[in-house]
Amino acid sequence: MLTNSLILSAIWLVLTTLVTFLLGTRLRSGSKLGGVLWLLFVILFGDLWAFFTFGLPGEIIVLSLVAFFSGLLWIILLPNWNALGQTTWTMSILTAILYIAYSFAVMAFTPLNVLSFLFSFILFTAELFAIGLSLSFTFEMLDVCTRFRWNHVAKPAQPISGYTPMVSMQVPAYNEPVEVVEATLRSLARMNYPNFEVLVVDNNTPDEATWRPLESLCRELGPNFKCLHLDQWPGYKSGALNFSLTQTDPAAEIIAIIDADYLVQPEYLNELVPYFIDPQIAFLQTPQDYRDYKGNPFLEACYHAYKYFFEVSMPSRNEHNAIIFCGTMGLIRKSVVQEIGGWDEWCITEDAEASLRILKLGYKSIYINQSYGQGVMPLNFEGLKKQRFRWCFGSIQVLRKHWESLMPWASWVDPANHLTASQRYYYLLSSLQWFNEFITMSFTMLLLISTIAIMFGWGASIRPLAGAVAVVPLVFLTLGLGRFFWALRYRLKLGWLQALQAMGSFFSLSWVVTLASIQGLVQPRGVFLRTSKSKTESNLVRSLVVTQWETGIGLACGLTGLALALSRPAFEGWLTVIFLTWQMGLYLAAPVYSLLSERGAKPIRVTSAGDIFGRFIPETQAARWSLALIALLLLGYSMFRLLPQPVETPIYAKLAPSELTKEKVFKVHPVKKDKPGKPDKPAKPDKKEKAPKSP
């Protein structure tokens, strides 16, 4: 029953997802009746197929009733989604649950020795985590793409007569070229707002010739511009911001954080400050935007990848008062920053960490999806890797420090914790989703190990990679990529090629995110990797060196898949080849984008190359540990066959679900061939017909 139920649920999922891709963003209305009718149509369509494929009407009816009542529940819980989104989410949940149950049953009831079972259990645990993350991404995309009613969309505000609280605009800088900071400060000087100050906090710049001109520039721009220089100051950016907090004008009520390379529009404060008339509003965030990217394929892909967070994740979070304060181009109430004790100097993403502590106190936040300033992106792939490492590492630090506050029972344990269930969900997922790349890397290792073992004839018995265990993950992967592409196309208004390039930019960083997520768990202190936004002369060799490990992993997947394909494997073997090919493309995206970053016109130098501060595990060292782990796993895998396998089939083996075969799915019945050397048996006469008498 479990196998047939999984097949039917997967058919429902594929059907409703494909229709959602075609019509989900066009259906701008919804009703409970429409949701029920579409749910019934999908269920009946799948039932019709199932009945003529494997029959068993009793099983079909039972599962259909489960799907129908589950769908009714989500129609009630998601009234702001259209019918296509509601049914797609229902079938995503149902298929995921059935696959987890199927995978567990195969693992639990397949006769295995102790080590084989342990290996299979690790694989099952990784699958469970991966499916959970996949569902979180699915929910986020459906939430913004199939939502027809928005309850918390905020627009630029109209000025309120008599309300012009003082704003302290703080510009942290480290070793920035004077011309870059000058452009930023002059844009702030043109601010169309009557009551503000600007504090330039130059933090630990070693060359006096670099920061001294900033003092003269501030004197030129007027008395409300001040330059603060710090030597050997601890805490990196957080430490500088905590110092500037002590130097802020006592009359200032609001703080605005501006990166040193941002050009800010004059209406920035005038259109956003009025929201703070509500004393419950603690912080407000606008998108981080960028300039000077058009015409450069690498920068265009990065730009669209950056926008995904502000066009998909943040609007979804804003509906539940769960946005992240991203630092630059955000406003925050000074008294609230003081209430939480300032910026956390332990965490390298101090802005996101502070927003969690603020929401924990019960305050509100606002996201305004309108750009008010543009900065500069990392101009090469090495700088992009550093930036993504820092973001991931910091998010894991937030998880390590605050995970107890994000648990479902947190408010019972700590009455002072005012986080809602939605806020706990979004903040927990914002950290856990970074582990998606680590899970991907784990599957890559397991695929390589199992394929190599098969080709070398190490006939160890593990959980079979066959049937639904192989087919359904391929369905999940294909639909997941389709959803990602669909969301990019719709929310960012991208063409087909632009969406593919943005996806590639995400995939190219899989390796560095894997390293950062692991180090974030095991390291007690943070690292601060300065993002390089300078462009030196083209160095093709360097661009390949910085992606040597990604290239090696990708080539290993490709060559292993090719070797397996040449061995003419069975149907399940070809599925493995497909997975290995996908993994190859995932990791080889890194050298492709690294080379791409060296093409095109060389933008001007906009900030120092920066360096790495604090202790961290070098990429090469981490990669060597990964290779050692793979070798250890291969050794352990090869030893599985030394342990005795069950001689007789245990009684519990009958509880294992039946295999999913292509004949069962597509109702293809292979023609049976007679064994060679045996004459054909004469056909038996029909019992109803009498055999003819001999003459």
C-alpha cells in the first residue's frame, strides 16, 4: 500500500505543480469553493490514472480521503493563497511524508548488518533534513508567488507635520579610498530632511593618509558631519558601531546604518522616518541595492541572485513581522538598540542578531520594498566567496546563541520571550537553510562512495538505491529547480537566460557555504572576512586557483558518472548517472563564474581588498579534511562485506514496501523470453473445448 500511495501522491504533486508554474502567478483571486474544486480535480485525475494502472480501489479511496481532508485544512489555514498554491502545498507535504515513511520502511525492513544499517540510517537522516529544507523553500516561494492578498505591504510614507526626529546616520569604514567615502558623504549631504547628523567611523585604518582627508571632508560638509578614527579598536564593525553609539547626539532618536560605498537618494529619510511615530516600530529595512553591474554577465547574475532575498524572502517574512535587519539602508530606534545592550561584537552578522533580540522583546518591524540607495558588489568571485562565507557563518552563530529562544516551547520556558510562532519559524529556518549546501555535499560524497564501491565489486549490502528511493528524489529535485526558476522569473521579472544565470550564481557558492556552515558549528569565535570590492588586472590563473576544490569535486562526479554510464547500468544505475551529472554541474559552476568575473571592463577600485581577520580554517585545510573523510568512509564501506549478512530472510523483511518499478508506474509489461535450450511447451487446450479425436 505504501508504494502505491507514494506513486499516486507523486502524480498529484507533479500535476498541480506544473499547472501552478503555468497559471499560479496569474490567478489573482481565490475562494474556499475554488480551492476545494481544484483539489478535487487533482485528486480525481490522479485516481483515474491509478485505477487503470495498478487498480486497488480501496487503497486509492483511503489515500484520496486523506489528501482531501489535508487539503481542506490548508485551504482554511492559507486563505490568502490562490487554489493552485494551496493544492500544490498540500501535495508537497503529503508526498514528503509518504516518501519519508517509504524510505524509513525500506531502511528498517531490509536485512542488513550493523554497519550497513548505520550507513543507511545516516543516509535516511540526511534525506529527512533535506526534505524539510525543501519544504521550507517551497512554502516561501508559494507564499509570494500564489498570494493574492497582502496584509502588511508598506509604501513610502507621507511626511507628518511636526514630526522630524533627529537621525544619526552612521558610516562605518575600514581602509576605504577617499573618493569612495566622499561620494557617499556628499549623497548624504543632499538629504531632503531637516534634522540629521552623519558620523563617519573609521575603524583601524592603518594608513593615516587614507583617513586624514575624511576629517577635512567632514569639516567642509558642515557641523553635522563628524569623523571618528579608532586605532586598535576591538569588535570589528560591531565594535565601531558600539563606539559611534556613545558619540551619537543625545537628541538623536533614530540610527541609520550606511555602508561606505552607498549613494543614498535624498528622499531616504523623508519617506521612511514617519513610520517611527508608532512607538512599537523598532526598525525598518529597505532593499540593499547595487550599481555598475549592467553589461557584465558575472555582476548581472550576482545582482539578480542578491535580489532574490529582497523580492522573495523578505516580503514573505514581512507578512509575519519576522524580517531581518540587514544593516545598511535600514533605520533602527536608538533607544531600542540601547535596551538590548548594543551590537553583539561576538557575532559577525551583528545586524541580523540584533533584530532577533529586538523582536524577542515584542517590538514590530517594517519592510519597504523600494530601493533608496545603491552600493557596489564584490567585483570578482573570490570576493563573492568571502562575503557569502561571512553571511553563512554569522547566521550559524545566531543559531548557536539563540536556538533555545526559537524552539516551540520557548515562550513557556521564558515568559519574557515574545517571539510568535511565525517569527520563531522564520528565524530558525533562516539559519537552518544554510545547511542545505552541506546536505548536498553529503549526498555527493555518498553517491561517489556507493558508485565507486559498485564499480569495484564491493558488494556490500546497504539500503537499496532503487525504486522510489531513487525516483522520488529525482522528482523532488526537478520540481525544486523548476520552482526556483519560476520564482526568479516572476518576482524579479527576469528572462529565461537571466534566471538561469542567477541560479548558477547561487549554485557556484555551494562549496564555500558548506565550509562556512560546518565552521560556524565548531568554532567558538567568529571570523571577519573583508569583502573584496576591488578589481586588479585580470588573472585567469588566480580565478581557477580560488575554485580548485569545486573544480575537483565537479570533475570527480563527472568522471564517476561517465564510468558508470559506460558500464551500461540498469534503470536505477542511469538514475545515479543523472544525479552525478547534476552534482558535476553544481560544483563546476564555481570555476565558470570565477572565469566570468574576469571578463568585461574593469570597474574602478571602490574599496580596499581587505583581508581576513580573526582565526579561521583555511579552505585548503578544510578540503583536505573532507578528502580524508571520504577515504575513511570508503574504507569503512569496503569493510561492510566482511561482516556476515543474514543467511535467511528474516520474518520482518516481509514488512518492507514493494519496489517501485517503471513497469508499475507506466504499466509496461516486459515480454517473457523462454530459456535457451528448452523446447517450447505445447499450449494446453482450453478446458471448455474438447480435444479432437484421432482418426
